Amino acid sequence: MNKPMVVTLQLEEKARQYFNEQRKAYFPAHLNYLEAHLTLFHALPPDEKIITQTLQALSSRGTIRLNITGLRNIGNGVAYTVASDELQIMHASMQRDFESFLIGKDRQKLWPHITVQNKVTAFKASKLLEQLIVKFVPFSIMAIGISTFFYDGGPWIPVDDYKFKL
């Protein structure tokens, strides 16, 4: 069986650096082998033509404003919450295109977030949330494209980038 393909939203450089610094500070070091990302789909078949065609077509669109609206405890970690009607509309359209290939998790409405801590105890997660929420002020960033990766149980293997028009 082929390795499943993960599809993520590319973050502008300044945002990517910010969230990577957060991950470096709060994610267990031995598990922090991924860049900061916003996952759109967790497991797509890599050899389906409609997927590649859809991603290529999306590269003709403009960037997407993402509003970082807060923080959330995800059980054993902490994530920044993201709001964007434009992202939700794009994702729903992609779901329709990919419908026959979607796993259960990818059939659900997108809950956009950027994880900066995971795989820690619930106590550590609640403490970090308390710490970060005190200084949190909502802000906006831009999504500049889509990236695909193969998932093979560890670090993701880059496949393609589909940059949006700037």
C-alpha cells in the first residue's frame, strides 16, 4: 500500500517562524520533527489525479487571511485556534472533490488550528494554556499555499508545494 498523503496549508514565513519557535519551546524535543502547520487532510491516496488537479487549480487563487483567535487545550497539548470563512469554504469544496477518498476524520468540518504542544501530560498542557492565554492578543496571518507530504510514521516526506498567487 502507498504511504498516505497529508495536505497542509502553508503559512507565511513570519508566522511559520513564530509557531516553530513556540513548538521548539513547548513541544517535547524528541517528538518535534515537523514544522508548524495547519492540516487540511490527514490521509489521502497519493496517486489520484483529481487530487493533484484540484491542488494545481487552487494555486491560481489568492492568499487567505487566517485569524488567530485564541488558544485551546487539546487534551495532551495546546493549539492556537484559527478562524477563516474563506478557508472553510475552500476546504468544503476540496472535501466534495475528494469525497470518495476521505477517511472519517477528513469528512468532518475543518477545525483549523496550529498545534504548539502535544504528547505531554494533561497537567502540563493546562499549565501552558494558562501561561499563554494571559498574554494572548488575537492576530492575523496569511496562508500562502498548500503543501503535500507522505506520512510514514515519523517525519513527513515533502511531496509538492502549490503556492497561491500573492
